[in-house]
Amino acid sequence: MQFEFNEQQRMIRDMARDFADREIVPIAAEIDEQEKFPAEVVKKMGELGFMGMNVPEQYGGAGLDTLSYILAMEEISRACASCGVIMSVNNSLVCWPLETYGNDEQKEQWLTPLAKGEKLGAYCLSEPGAGTDAAAQSTTAKKDGDGWIINGMKNFITNGANADILLVFAQADPELKYKGIMAFIVEKEAAGFSLIRKEHKMGLRASDTAQLAFDNVRVPDSQVLGPDGSGFKVAMSTLDGGRIGIAAQALGISGAAYEKALAYSKEREQFGRPICKFQAIQWKIADMATRLHAARLLTYRAAWAKDQGGRYSEESAMAKLFASEASHYITNEAVQIFGGNGYSKEYPVERHFRDAKITEIYEGTSEAQRMVISSMELKK
Amino acid sequence: MNFDLNENQKMFRDMVRDFATKEIAPIAHSMDVEATMPDDLIAKMRDNGFFGLSFPEKYGGLGVDTLTYSLVVEELAKASAGVCVMITVHNSVGSYPLAMFGTEEVKKRFLPRMAAGEIAAFCVTEPGSGSDAAGLVATAQKDGDHYVLNGSKSFVTNGSRAAFYVILARTPGTTGHKDTHAFIVEKGTSGLTVAKKEDKMGLRCSDTVTIDLDDVRVPADQLLGGEGEGLRIALTALDGGRIGIAFQALGIGQACFEESIKYARIREQFGKTLAAQPVIQNMIADMGTDLEAARMMGYQACWLKDEGRPFTKEAAMAKVMATEAACRAADTAVQIHGGYGYCKEYAVERYYRDVRVTRIYEGTSEIQRLVIARKLLAEY
């Protein structure tokens, strides 16, 4: 075993931290308050190679390992969880399946601009009636000559209102159940595609979450991703990796809340001394740091496992479950250490607290992660 | 980063697992009920080198790295936590202080005998000083080329089986950290007596006793590391000891986990196995995830120690995480077993009792949290 980052990983982490401190931290509170999509930040992240970090250089990506990507995700999310999820969706949920299942032409045409950050991607799986039960797709795809006609509605789509390229899942043959699901590449210009509404959310307010309609949207055969009927496999294998990204997002949120709480505990005085002198506060600090540390190790291990080439569903589910629940705990304790100030928008911990909650829900709820983990363990 | 064990570590783990399955597990229940440990088991462990795991070969030890040592501890604990604690106390706090702080002469004189199965014990705790180790009152009065020890030491693991005792005492009339000294004392030294054997909830095959010191004359060359070094030696040994206890807890926790899965697959209620029921699946997922997170922390602490880097904080974190995760796992295991889990016919009843002490000895969870918080506040 070996627990050190290599040179490149350290360099990426430092670069991401530096960028986040300079470009994102100063605007994070404002874009949260105003629900403002950080287009300028996203553009700059693209220029730094952060939008296609694991994509090979020949397709416009940075060609880095998963751990480097995870470290960058953590740093960006430490500044702003909204920026984190925009980045995570593009990298994990759109670039990765295109690179893994796409043919050369698809990679050339769709992956390259996404990886370069020139275009933004969205992953359209959830529906009003299909959340954790993702196989219950009611969006349909009907064969039509040399193409397909898609009809249906997609829900809670991150980047949905700003995306140029959408990865859309639809049921082509309900008889076959999940084996009838297919994955399509859809452009936002496609006729019949429209934005229904944007959600107003508790957290991640600078990231748009949209409800999208597909009304007789026609796509040619060349925009089918993977073999016919492989859509569900594409969706699930993509989420295995996506979960590591969300675990890293949770680490970033936790890290931000923890660092601020630690600093505050040294400054804030009550009963004539800094509150860090009280055991009650010291315990909180110890528990926050311990859980954060454990969450990091599980997440880094999942990233490492992904790069080893074998199955990593269980490692990634454990990382996501543990890191997201740790972020809930840590941000809650941070608010507590800040007291009344922690409840005020004048201090950033209330934003971290709101942002943390979603990590227990999206890309597989904690309940879904537990199903994945127990089914893997019971199979052993 | 690299999360794989090397070949040597895997080989060692498999060897110990095999030994523990064949030689320890079948008698673990009777050892617990009778509160005994057969001499021939101790002899077999000696023949396998378990009494000289961590000190160099030139003194008769095996000189394994900390990670390998921890894997041994985990495997032993899976079979019997009582047998495990005898080995860990002997190795980590019993012999390690000699290997680290003893003169060449002391090492040559005592370590080969320890490796040959003469058991070591560690005497720091007193009736009035537990977590507050510096509050010890046992005295060491210099008298020519001897020290004369007086006092009483409690909760001494291996106390009645031991051939050697590492004993902490202070200069009469002093208080605090300074003026504490560590000695290696042989069984049979006049004035050293086993006063009382504790009747414990768990770890029943391991002996825990009070040692009385009544004018025990110890030659000055049996002082370890020089005068005033006592607490530093004890705390250094405990840093490493904590990693051992973390892995002891992980071993018990893993046993709880495996027994629960085994039982859940067989036991049927409402027409299907427990394993098929989501409530039980959730329990299994949480046990597995918690233990895995703690294991990663334990591995990292081992690695840091082997690299010669500071590891106090990480060892404390690993101990808190592992012992608390294992206690939850034991509780869950009993719950999954229902009424049977409350009966001695099932091993989880023993695990539940055994695991409880891991949050108490070699530094309570409360002390670990203070250690962690102090390090964090000092680092910031």
C-alpha cells in the first residue's frame, strides 16, 4: 500500500485550489443567492482542461487519471458545490459514456467539444416517475426509418437549461423491460426539445436543474450510443463512476465547512476563552475531521479501483454513501459551532449545509447505495 | 496511491487466517466460558512466531512491518479477541518499549526470551489513574545501583501469565509528566505479586490483573531509555498499540459482519430469507461500509508508521473509527440474529461482549478525540 499522491496529482490539486480560491470563492455566495449559472467560471474550467479530465488528449481531454479528477472536483466543490456538480456531470456522466461506448465518429463530433469545455453536457435519465427505479422509463423511442423518434419528459436534469449536448435514455421496447432501454445523443437545437421549467432548490442554486420535454424529437441512427438495448447498462455503469465524482463533491463541501469551523473555533470567545478550548467543541472537531478523513480514503480508493480496470461498483457506492452522509454530519456540526452566525447568510457555512444535502440524494440515494453494497456483499 | 497489499502481506494474512480457523476458532467458545487459554495453543503461537512479530530477527523476532502485524491482529481477533489481545499487548506495549528504547544489552537479554513465548505485560494504569496517565503515583526510589518500586498497577493484561513487566513509576514526591521512569522487571522479582484477577464481561480467556509492587528492587540497568523518559515511552508504545486495537476491533467487527451474512442467508421469516429483506440489507450495507472506512484509516496509520512519519493523529482516528464501527457492527449482528443472538450458542453474543472494551483500553474514545483535536488545533 502507498498513501501518497504522485507529482501530477499534487499539481492538479494545487492548480484547482488556486483557481477556485481566485475565481470561484469570491462569487460563490452571490451566484447562490441569485441562482446564477456561472458561465464565465465554466468557460475557464474548460480552458484549464477540467471539463474532460479523464478523456484522452486525442479527443480534446486532459488525459488524466481518475484520482487527479477527483482531487480537482474536491477543490472546485470546496469553493462552490454548484460549480462542482456542473463539472462532475460533464466529466462523469457525459464524457465518460461517450468515450466508453461511443464510436470514433461520435467521439470526434460530440466528445471532443465537450471535453474541451466548448460545449456543455447533460445526462437525462430521471423522470417524474422514475427516480431510484431508473428502469421504469416512460420516455419512448420509436424506430423511424434511419432514425428514432423520442417522446417524453425528463426531470431533475443538472445543466439541463444550459447544455448543448444531452445524453437521453428512452424505452424502445417495453416488453424487454430494462433491456429495451436505449441511449441517444441529442442536440439542444433538435426540433421538439424544450425546457419546461427550472427547479428552485434548497442548495446548488447556481447550478440549473431542469425539467425537459421531448416532443417527437427525431435523432438519426448515428446518434444512438452503444448497441441497441444497452441503454440501461450505459446508464448504470456511468453512475458507478459518477458516484465517485459526487463523493468528491461531498468531500469538498465537508472540507470547506470543517476548515471554517476550525478557524472560527479559535477566534470566537465565550466565557473568556476561545471556544476551541472547550472539550465539547474539541470533540466536534475531532469527529468532523475523522469522518472527513475516512471519507477521503474511501473515495480515493474508489478512484484508484476504477483505474485498475476491474469492477468498482461497491467501492464507489461505499465512497458515495459514506462521503455524502459525512458531509451532512460535518456541515451540520459546522453550523452548530458557528451558532447563530452559522444560521446567517453572512457566513458561508449555511450554504455548505444546504448544498451537502443533495449529495445524499442524487446519482443514487443513500438508500440505493445501500442496496448496491448489500447485494454485492450477499453475492460474495 | 496504491491500495493493494503486497504478496508478502497477503501470504502472511492467509497463513494466520488458516491457523486461526484451525487452532483458535474451534475452542474460542470454550475458552470464553472457562476463562482459560490452553498452554498448547500458546506454544503453537510461539512456534509460529506470534510472540516476536515486530522486533528484528537478530533478537529472535520476525521483524514484520506494521501493516503485516495489523493483518495478523485482525485475523486473530476474528477467531478470538481474547487470544488476540494477549498477542497485541505482548507485542505492542510489552516488547516494543524494549525494542525501541532498551539498551543493546537489555534487548539481547530480554527480547529473544519474549520471542520464545515468555509473555510480556505493560503496567501503566493505576486505581486512580486511567486516562490521566500522568496522574500515576507508583514510586521508584533510587537506591545505589537499584531502584525500589512501590505501588499498585491495575488492569494489567497478561498480568498473571507474564514473565516480564514494563512498569511505570515516578520519583517520590513528584507530579506531572516529568520524573516518570519505565522499567523492565522480571516475574519472580521479590515484592512483585499478582493481587487480584478481574472477572470481566468479555475477553474472558485473557487475564487482567492487579499487580502490587512492594519494595521491588530493580537493577538500574533495567531502566528503559533513561530517567524521566517513562511517559514518553508509554505514550509512544500506546501510539502503536492503538493501531493494534483498531485492528482487533476490525477483526471482531468483520466476524460480526460475516456471521450476520451467513445467518441472513439461512434464516427465513415471512416466507423469505432475511437477506432478501431490505431492512436487513441496509444493516449489512452499513456494517460493511463502516468497517471498510475504518480499515482504510487503519491501513494508512500503519503505512505512516512504517514510513517513519508522524502517525499519532491517524492512529487515534483509526482507533475511534474502528472501535465504534465494530461496536455498532456487534450490536447489529445481535439484532439480526434476534433471540439467538442473545444466546451463547451463537458467537455474536461473545463478539458483543468482547468488542466493548476496545473503546476503553489503550486510550478511551474520549482520549482519542482529545488527542485528535489537539493535533488539529496545533496544525491549523
